[in-house]
Amino acid sequence: MSIRILYFARLREDMGIAGEMFELPGETCNVNSLRAQLVARGGASATALGSGKAVRVSVNQDLARDDTPVKAGDEVAFFPPVTGG
Amino acid sequence: MAVRVQQEDFDIGAEIAAFRRADPGIGAIASFIGLVRDVNDGQAVAGMTLEHYPGMTEKALAGIVAEAKGRWDIVDALVIHRVGELKPLDQIVLVVVTGAHRGAAFAACEFIMDYLKTQAPFWKKEQTAQGARWVEARASDDQAAGRWSEPQAK
């Protein structure tokens, strides 16, 4: 299944891209397993999204948790803790 | 409810006048204005770039305002947040809460800012003499937002 992924702020710079389409095996997964599969690619993905990095995630523009489900066609964004206001 | 994300500056007087719409039921207006400072974490700041997540930002702010309206007896709330290039002295954010009485208006205004700080997808990148740096999230902001998770009296 195809997931639309976006990166913001420091993560966008670390990844070197603002977003990408990512193909996942199976019909559903969750935020944690999606992140793990991105990290498994190595390179910038492992550096930017690896454990120990403060990463926040949203699914379809709502803040998500590690166990939030992800399904085909979803928009998933990875970004650092927010600093507005 | 009104939520706006914009590059342009805002005029506080004009915004409040338009938002209260000459409603004689409004007896209190609480407002907060966030400004760009010229120093942060001990370093001089020449300016900053505010990035956001178009779409999610508006959704998150609308959700925060709706939560405030559910918790307090207020008439309405307005949030304006700027993005793009900003310099010291510039206005960044405006929150205006209208209500019959001041207590709910003050509380809802503070709640909206505390939640905006920790939940709305904005990121600041500062320009300093040592180069550009992303602003780190503060634990004190999480603590400020966390105190609202206790049940609040209306």
C-alpha cells in the first residue's frame, strides 16, 4: 500500500526532501512500524528518524502515537517537537 | 471561531474591534500577543523563519479553540499566527477571547496559548551570529500545557 509521507523543519533538512511516497507491504500498519521500516533503509532516514531522536508524528493531520494505525492513502508527517507561539 | 495563519502583520485594535462585532453581551476581552525577542538561550537573534504544516496547522488551532469553548463559558476566540521571515520586535501571534466575564476569558486565553505552544505544528529557525539554528522545544512549555489536564472549574 502507498503512504504519502511529509517531513518538516529539521527533519526535512536532515532527510533532504520535503516528502515522498512510500510503499508498504500489507494493508495496515501503525506509526511505529512505519517509522521502523523507514529507518531500516539506512542513510538519512536512519539518522533523522532513528531511536533517540525527538520525533513527533501526525496521521491525516492529527497528532499520532506509536500505535496509531496507518492505512493506504494516509498522509503521515514526521517533525520535531513544535516551537510556535 | 476564527483561525488565521498569515505572513502579514496584524493590527490588534482592528482585529479586536472586528471580532467583538459590537456584541453587547461581551463584558470581557482577554488578549495575548507574542513577540520576537532579540535574544534566546544567551545568543543574539537577528531574525527568524517560522515554518508550519499547512492544513494541519489550521486544523490543530481550530481544535484547540473548540476545546477552550467546551471548557469555559466564553463567547468566542480568535487566533492569528504569522509565518515566514520575522525580525525582533515583530508580532508573532495573537489570541483574543471574548466572554461575559473576565475569569473565563483569562483562563481560556492562557489555555489556548499553552496548547498552541505544544500542539500546533510551527517551527522556529533563528538567525544568529553563529549561523542559523532550529529552536529547541522547552520542557517548561510541556509543563504549562500539562497543568490544564486537571479538571478545570468553569
